[in-house]
Amino acid sequence: MGVQDRPQNDTAKKDNGMLLDIPCLKSVRELLYVVVRRTANTPLFDTRFSNYGFNRQEWIQHLRYAGYEFRVFQHGFGVEIFHPMSPHYMHFVEEMEQAKESGTKPQNEVLFDAHMESLKEQSKKVLYNDCTLWPCLFEDNAHSL
């Protein structure tokens, strides 16, 4: 999936049908893999999300609230290469299990929820709404669009 920082009034698309627009995101917690051109305006990763958990989700939401457009490259694919589990990942899994047992949320999830509220308050307009506005995309009759 790629994203593009583009003025919202620029509707000219010259990708020769290689890219498919994504009209919305199904969940703010989606773990997307994206390719983004780094510019002076590219949002940075939030350093409060250290080690493991919610760092990519936070960045995707930051891009979303900054007005980036999301697209899928239709004629290719990416591969995630397995890597050994790090101590940070193991700590994250333990924290998730403890939170589930105690009925609480892990620290980074609490931080993510608070950060989302902050983004909503600061944003003038979100280019990508959640997909509750587009339910037909996720139903059996999606082909009828």
C-alpha cells in the first residue's frame, strides 16, 4: 500500500491504472505496510511509542489525519521476511497477556487511544474516514458498487 501527500483539490491521477484508491480504513488499529516519500512535511514516528506495539498504527493515523491518500499497487506484492522474536516483542506479548487477564490495556494501547483523541481534536478535516461510512465495501454485495 502506498500513500500520497497531495492537495485535496488535485484530482488528476496519472498512474495508468496501477494504483487502486482506498476510500477508507476499516479500523484505526489496522497494521498497514506503506511506502512513503520522505519530505519536510512527512509526519515523523512518535517517539513515545517505544519498543513494541502501536507505533505503526499511530503513524498510519498521523498520515491519515495529515491528509495523506492511501492506495494499493495492483500489479505487485510485498513480502515480510520473518525475523527472530526480539526481547522487546516478547515483553510486548507478556504485557498484552497480563492486560487481558487483568481487564486493562497495555501502556502503548492507552497511549494510542489518547493520541487518537488528540489527533481528532487537532485535525481540521480527515481525508479518510473509517469504513463505517462505507459498509457495502465489506458486505457480500460489495460488487454492486
